[in-house]
Amino acid sequence: MEYTTGSNLSPVDATIAARKLWLSATAQCDLDEVERLYRWALSSKEPEHSSTNHQHRDDEDIEKNTTTNGDGPPKKKKKSGRCGLNKTQFNQAGEKLALLLCQSGRCKKAKKGLTSMGFTCRLAKEVLDYPYEDESDQSNTNHEDDATVANNTEIKEKKASTAICQIVDGFLSPEELKRLRSVFESPTARYWTDHNYAVEPPSPYFSYVMPLADICVATESNGKKRTFGFIGDLAQKIMECPLVNEKFPKLQSKANFVEFWAHNRPHASGHQMHFDSDDEGRGGIRNPIISTIIYITAENTTNNNGEHGRATGGPS
């Protein structure tokens, strides 16, 4: 990628360039450039003859920085430099830089900036700067005998069976995955363009609701109409998943509706920490019985035998 020096950009443009590069980053050098642009924008000073919408602030500063002693001409106090970003822009850039630092093992360096912006807590290092599972598993396997590996596997399986969250790999059949990808994988697919979907700035939230009573799977025996087609079939498949029903025994008797939505975002876009709630909590908080995520793309995988492959996404 080609990079632009900060001096060729305004502070605001530098933050925009940093964000765009972050969303498309493919190597560490890209992230280094993102950090450099954010640092430059946050440390920059507004031009002396600025043509921005801060003119009224400049007039106020001249008044405040000018004093008279009654016996002679006014004396100007030394004017301190002002960052080229307004408060909102400064905080947004500061938050992004702090996140980048936390994700690269530099949480302590991010603390000062976060504190100055009024933050009192953040997600743990294990959430923001987690190791790759393959790396941790491989390092442990190299120093363990077969009995220890088998015992650790049993412990992991036991923890997984009691955990609130669960990953079901290979939940989708190859045919189902192919169909979903044909509709959602490309950022230029009609689903995204027809909804004016955007990553940055993020487009408004939208979703669809299906009554469970109307979701029917067509079979030769019941002859029922598939009211919601392929998406309805997927909802039914999740409802019938043994693992889901084992963890959520009230699902079949209490659930009445299925709400679904889709996103097509690069990893760095992030998402605000939240609890799912019907209609965003308007009129009272009503949390769903269960939330599931179906991934239709996955990272390349390598097992302990060195075999390469791609895992099919499933609800988690």
C-alpha cells in the first residue's frame, strides 16, 4: 500500500485515512501506519489562520488573551496551541488509538489516554489481545505426553458442555453455506446495496422478524408451505439443534418469534458491547431466550497434523 505523510493531510483527514487503512489492513506495517496517523492527528496543532468553523472560538480567545492596565495599549498573553481536532474528533481518534494499543499488547500505554477521556474500565487483555488458539494448543502439545493431552481434551470438552456460549463447527451443510454466500458474501450483493448498507460510518440498524408459528418445513408428509423459504428453514434447523435445546430447555415452549439481521464487516470495524434486546430496549428491556450467530466465512485452519482446510461457520 502507498502511504501519505501526515504533513500532506489535515488532522481530520489523517483520522479518516487511518480508519480506512485499518479496515483494509493486511499486514503489521499497515497497522503501524494507522498508529502513526492517529498519533500525528492527536498531537497536531490548528493552523494559525484556520478557515474552519472554529472562528467564533478564535474571537473568544483573542478577548481572553488580551488585557489592559489602563495606562497603555493592550498586552497579549501567550496563546497556547490548540489541537486541530474538535473535542468529539479528538476523543474518537483517542479511543481508536487506545484500542489499537490494547490489541497489540500495550494496555499500560493506553491507560493514560483512556483515563484523560473519562474511562474508568475496559475489557480485559484476554478479550482484546487474545492468542491464536492454534498457537497456544501447539505450544502446549510440544511439551505434553499423550496422557496429558487426552486429559486436557477431556477437561476442555467438559467446560464446553457447561459453558453458556458454544461454537458448533460445521453446522451448515456445504449447500447451505454456498447459498448464503451467494446472497451475503459480496459487499456489492443486492442485499447490501438495496439496504444502503455501509461500514464506515455504520448504516442504521435494521432487522426482520418471523413468527415461529409461520415457519414450516415443507415435507411430503405434511405438505405445508415454506412461508419464509430458505431463511425460515435455517431458523427451524437452529430450533431443532439438540445442543441448543439442551442448553435452553425453555426454547420450544417459550419462543414465539425469530429476529434476524446480517452484517458484512471487516474484523477491525468492531461492535459496541451490548446485550440483545427487542426493539433496542424501547418500551422495556426484553432479552431473547437465545442469540445465535452464523458465520459464512472462516479463517484458514490447520490441525495438529498440519492439514489445511476451512471451517464452516455455525451458530455460537
